[in-house]
Amino acid sequence: MDRRDFLHVAAFVPVLAAAPPPDWAGLRRQLTGTLVLPGDAGYARARRLYNPAYDAIKPGGVAYCANASDVARCLGFARANGLPVTARSGGHSYAGWSTGTGLVIDVSRMNGVSYAAGRATVGAGAKLIDVYEQLGRHGVSIPAGTCPTVGIGGLTLGGGIGVVSRKYGLTCDTLESVKIVTADGRLLTCDSGHHAGLYWACRGGGGGNFGVAVSFTYRTHATRDVTVFFLHWPWAKARAAVRAWQAWAPYAPDELWSTLHLTRGLGGLDVQIAGVYLGGKAALDRLLTPLTGKIGRTSSRSVRSVSYQKAMMIMAGCVSRTVEQCARTPRTSFSAKSHVAYRPLPAAGVRTLVDGVARRGRHSVLLDALGGAIGRVGPQATAFPHRAALFSVQYYADGMDRRWLRDIHGDLAPHFGDHAYVNYADPDLRSWRGAYYGPNAARLAEVKATYDPDRLFRLPQGV
Ligand SMILES: Cc1cc2nc3c(=O)[nH]c(=O)nc-3n(C[C@H](O)[C@H](O)[C@H](O)COP(=O)(O)OP(=O)(O)OC[C@H]3O[C@@H](n4cnc5c(N)ncnc54)[C@H](O)[C@@H]3O)c2cc1C
């Protein structure tokens, strides 16, 4: 090393050794929104996700961004200080991947919902219940999920399966454009003609990978009265219910969506088939007859025609609550795993499933019908690949003990194969890339390299 090189290196050493701490106060001054830091009154609340299991994670700061410029400033701050950065909308990530030790960019204040001429523009931080309620005032809606407090942001970016998806598609199928702030701080409007690769990736590629979405524009559908139903059988009918449901639900008319729940809870073992029909009671009865005929007599049956809005509240578990109460649904400690089923379960698989649910603990398995409009989109037309699947399978356990989940998931893997839904993020999955994305993994990696070449956005299972 000559003298000049030595001086050059020496000049850097003290700088590296004493990198200044992040100027959080400076960031606070730059934001229109609110930055909450450790020690602030709102910090304990600001760092919470839906699942209390992640309460111990302590971010360096939580920025409630008011607009896209705030988001860009936060990204610049994270880049300049080498801080991990995490986007958060509704905070429902199964794996807790919307918090971290660095800067959390929370978009929940960007939650406006507006409607004009068949299009809804929704801020990325809106909760599903607010989307349903505010679009409902215009007599329109979009297909989205059931949980009232899930964020439209995470839901859309990963796909979005809901009770009218067999008729109207996944949430991402109705997405016409998305505004997203990329790692370099640019605000991009992506649609089929602009940044088409990123637009494609934002329809099923999963949140937290490509940038921070700030708003979405969706094609809406007109709402109408619908019929909701809840049928229960004694546990002795569980196998018959699985056999009959899987041969019926994915092939029903698009207007009929249903879900089969096998539950072991405080009340014992339960078999439930519930759903929403975009039509009247008499027509639904005719469609249910072949199903109930195969399973046998129900132990309870409730079939009600209600407004579309009311149906969304009922399916959200808010049957006798106001929208405001529903939006304050309490947090829940749970853990989960998933499969996506491309084939019906054979007899041995049905036995494994039913016997697995009957094992000790408080848990459930939910089979949600796919097919219909979901299946009429090509597997590579959007980043969501599971277009040919029959149903999704969710394994839920109360609390954070994953032993039952791992057992039943492992026992059923030979039947369901290696497919999973990215919105049911599963930290255990080793071959997650193929499971979540199938044939779309390579194109997603290209989009990532184009829009986030330095990998500012990192997830344990990041594209
Ligand atoms: C009780 C419950 C019910 C559910 N029901 C359904 C259902 O009916 N249908 C269905 O399809 N799914 C459902 N899900 C799964 C849900 O779609 C995912 O958990 C989804 O990712 C949650 O989105 P979020 O914005 O609430 O979560 P968050 O935890 O905020 O985000 C999830 C992921 O997306 C990233 N992200 C969040 N916001 C942005 C943004 N603006 N830009 C970029 N990345 C972002 C986060 O970094 C994180 O990685 C349910 C989940 C729960 C807990």
C-alpha cells in the first residue's frame, strides 16, 4: 500500500467506526404523517400486529405515512442508514413479517375509498370491512377476504380469496392499476401498459417484495341480495362431508362459494359447511340437495337471504355488531399452515384429515372452494399460480404451538403435494418458492432484480 492509498483508507476508518446513529428526529420533521419511536406514548400500540405472538419485536421506529412522499422519505432514510425496512398495511401476516427491528412503514392512514364509473380507488391501508362498507354505499363491491381487519394491501398483493371469488375472481384479478413506491423512492403507476412486469408481480407475488404500494384501482361489480348458509353435522359424518364437499364445491355454479370447517374446540368436534350464494333461497336449496343427500341429516341448518353488505358482516363474524365494532375485532393468537389442493383427497387422505382434526388440542381445518372465475385466468397471466386448484386448505391452531400443525400438514402432504398460498405465509416451508409461485418464480425474480436490485425489501421468504 503506498502512502496515498494508506491516507485514503485511514481517512475512512474513523468514519466507518463511528457511523452516526440514525437521525430519527430529522425523519420525524420531514414526515407529514407521524413517526412513533421507542419511549413515545403510542409505541407499545404502534408496534403491535394482529397476532399478539409478535408483540416482543421492537422496531426502531414506526412511521404512519400520510402519503407517497412520506413513504419515499422513509425508504431514503432506511437506505441511508442501512436499516431493515418493512411495509405494513393491516398487520395480519401469519408469520409476523410486517414488523421488524428497523423501520416499519405503516400505510394504515392511507385508507381512503372512492368510487367513480365502475372503478374503486382504495388506499393501501384500508381494512376490508371499510372497503365493503364504503363501496356498499354506491351499490358496488370488489371480491376480497372475510376477516374485517385484514388490510387490502397485503391481501391484494398476495392474491385475495373471498366469498364471491368464484363469481368475480381473486381481489388481484380485479386490480386495474397500482401505485407503488419502489426502493429508489420513485412513485410508479403500474398497469397493463406501464411497468407491466411490476403490475403482474403485484397480482399474487406477495407483499413486502417489490416496493410499498400506496393505492389500488379495482374494477367493481354491482351488489345484490344474497343467501348465506351454515349447515352442521355430527362428527360421525365428517368423512362423508369431506368426500361429498370436495366433489361438489369446486364444480358448483360460479354464484355459489362454500367452505368446509372441521373443528376441535371447547365445544368438542364439529363439521360445518357454510357459504354464500349470489341468488335466492329456493335456488340454493336445489343446489344443496345433492350435497346434503350424500352426507345425511344436518344437526343444525341456517339459510338466510340478506343484503350483500350484511352477508360480508356475517361472513366476517360480525353478525350482530356495527361496522365500527367489527373494525375493532380483537387480536388473536394463532398459528397456521396451508396447502392448495389440485386433486380431491382419496379415501385414505380423507381418513387422515378427519382423524388428524380429532387429535388432542384446539384447532381446525378449513377447506375453501376455488374454481369458477379464479380458474378461468391462466396460471401465468398473474403471479398467482394456483388457477387449476380445487380448493385451499388452512390448518389453524389456537396459540403458537406448531406441533399439531406440522403433524397434520406432514401427514397430508403426500396427498396435496407441495402447493401453498403466499398470503398464508408459512415460515416452516423449505420449498416455499415453488409452493407459492410454481411456474411464476423465475419471472418474479426478474421483476425483483429490475425494481429492487439492492434488495432493500427483504423477507425470510423474499422473492
Ligand atoms: C384472521 C385472518 C383472516 C384472513 N382471511 C383471508 C381471506 O379471507 N382471504 C385471503 O385471501 N386471505 C386471508 N387472510 C390472509 C391475508 O390475506 C394475509 O395475511 C395478508 O397478507 C394480510 O394483509 P395485511 O395487509 O393485513 O397484512 P400485513 O401484515 O400488513 O402485510 C402482509 C405482508 O404484506 C406486506 N405489505 C403490507 N402492506 C404492504 C404495502 N402497502 N406494500 C407492500 N407490501 C405490503 C407486509 O410487509 C407483509 O409481508 C387472512 C388472515 C387472517 C389473519
